[in-house]
Amino acid sequence: MHVGTTNMFVRKRTARLFFLLAAGFFFLLIRVGYIQFVQGKELQQRALDNRLKEVPVEAKRGAILDRNNNDLAVSVSADSVGAFPPQIKNSGKAQEIARQLSQVLDMDEKEVYSKITQDVSHVWVKRKIQDFEKGKKLRELNLTGIEIIEESQRFYPNNELACHILGFAGIDNQGLEGIETVYDEMLSGIPGKILIEFDAAGRELPQAVHRYIPPQDGNTIVLTIDETIQYVIERELDQLMNGTSKPKNATIIV
């Protein structure tokens, strides 16, 4: 009787353990299925976001022309220097990279080092360099984690001609005054980007496919202004305002 009771007790414990294991296995199957089929796309996108870094590519701002298609405002190419801090840190050459960058860009070495070692995936070191030779020199140096990216910069061929009408654009190619602001959406275009793949340590994968999504340039706007007439008007106004009569204000309508 004692032996039978013991055997019954063992069988009950075994059965209970079996059901617990079966329940645990069933729960794991449900959990795996939920992750795979319900959360699969979201988790895959998160992994992709962690692995891919984006480098923004500015759209070329549309031109502003006079009635005869003469340029009043155009966009010209300018080199900008961007850095990928994870790559730079992993290279172990952050100090040397900062030194070389500071020499080429005429920047303080400590400031450059602080920028390129930030805890971010991408940072601008210096944007829209005026000297083309500096961008060329940095390309030749081919520094780890440093990218030279072509951006566009606003240029007004006639300097201050019709400046009170045209306005101006900022460093991010956004309209800040005048026509540049009123028609900013039309002139701005749609930015593009470069997707660069990195490994878990933040190193750029040499064999990875870098996807380039090109920007869509902005639209050109043609005004009713005549460049020559506008020049004559502004010249006459300048002479009038600085003449002997010294008027408080003056207006010329053509």
C-alpha cells in the first residue's frame, strides 16, 4: 500500500511537470508567433534604423529670374564637412582627425574634437565652405568617418539689386525675407539622403550597398521685374536720396 501510494505520487508529479512544460512550450510558441507575425515588421524596421545612418542631401533651390530670364538669385555648389562619430571613435584616431580637420578648415582643434566625438550618429563639422580647395584637400586626406557632402548656397549675381524684393535665404536654404519667403515652398524642392550601413560597433561596412535617394530641385520663378530698368531706378533713387534736396523718402513707379 505504501509503495502504491508512492508510485501514484510520483506519477502525479510527473504529470504535473509534463503539463507545466507543455504549457510553457505552448506559451513560447504563441510568443514567437506574435513576435514573428505581429511585431515582425516593426522590429525589422527598428533593426534597419539602427544599422542605417542617413546623410541629408539638400535640394538645389530654384532660381529667381527677371522677365527676360536674367538671373536675380541662383544656387551654386558648396562643400560641407560631415562626421560620423561612431566610426571616428572606433578608429582610435579622433585626436589626429581633429588636428587635420582644424588645420584645413581654420578651426579650433578642441572645438573640432568636441564635435566629432559627440554621442550621435552624424554631425556637421562645417557647412558650405567658401574655399573649393579646402574641400578638395579633405577629399585627398580621406579621413575615417569624415564625409564631404555637396550642398547648395544662395548667390545673388547683382549683389544688392532688388534685394528688398528678393529677400535672402539662410544656411539651410530656407527663405527668410521677400520673394524667398513668400514662395519658399515652391523654391525649396524636396531634400534627398544617402543611407550608409554600419555594423554593431558603428563601423561602416565596406561591401554594403549605400542607397542614394536624390533630391528634387526647386522650381524656377520668373518675375515681371526687368533687370536693366530696376538697376536704373535704384541708381536714380540713390542719387536723389543723396542729392541736395535730401528727401525723407522717394518712390519711382515704372
